[in-house]
Amino acid sequence: MSTSSERKIRVVVAKPGLDGHDRGAKIIARALRDAGMEVIYTGLHQTPEQIVETVIQEDADAVGLSILSGAHMTLVPRIVELLREQEIDDVLVTVGGTIPADDIPQLKQLGVSEVFTPGAPTQEIIDFIRGAVRSG
């Protein structure tokens, strides 16, 4: 029997914007679930406001944003800004998808903990989230 301090890590996996391709997000959601995390998948076409609302309602430890549309430099800053406005500074923000290498430092400067590009091993993502949430 696990103790309350062993609470499952809660991760919101979200597809912000108009991007209609969610195969990668579903693969990550399943991998995180298989690793013992509680995953809340928001589905396609979520606004930044809807994503932040889900993070709040679900008392999430982390949010994984999957973006393939190229709108990451618009959507991610908005989500980070909304989290700050709600005084949520303890939620790990990760981004996955087709993110140009040149944009990664700027995303991290905004408050994104890690960016995973296509081909990142799912175990690497699991280990990162587990390590960052546990040490946070």
C-alpha cells in the first residue's frame, strides 16, 4: 500500500492551438500512464485559457504541451503568463514537438523546464518529469 506522500504525479498533456495531429501526445500520455503517473489528456484544439484551467482543476504537478503547428512562440508564452497570473509557480512546464533549436533557449528563459523534440525517448521524458517533480 502506498502512503499519501507517494501520491501519483499528475500530468496534464495538452494540444494548444489549431494543430490537429495528436499521435505523439497520445504516445507520451500512454507512456507516462504506464510509468505510474496520472495523466489528464485535454484533446485537440485547446486554448491557453482552457489548458491553464485544466491544470488548476486537476491540481497538476506538470503540464506537457505538444505543438507541431509552429505557433509555440505565441502559445507557450501565453500559457506561462496565465499560470503566473494565477500565481501557479510550482507546475512543471514541458514542451514537445517540432520546435526549432533556435527557439529552445527563449522558451526556457520564459519558464519552460524542458523541450523534447521528435525522437526524444519516452523514458527520457518520464525520467525528467519524475526527477523534476520529486525535487521540486
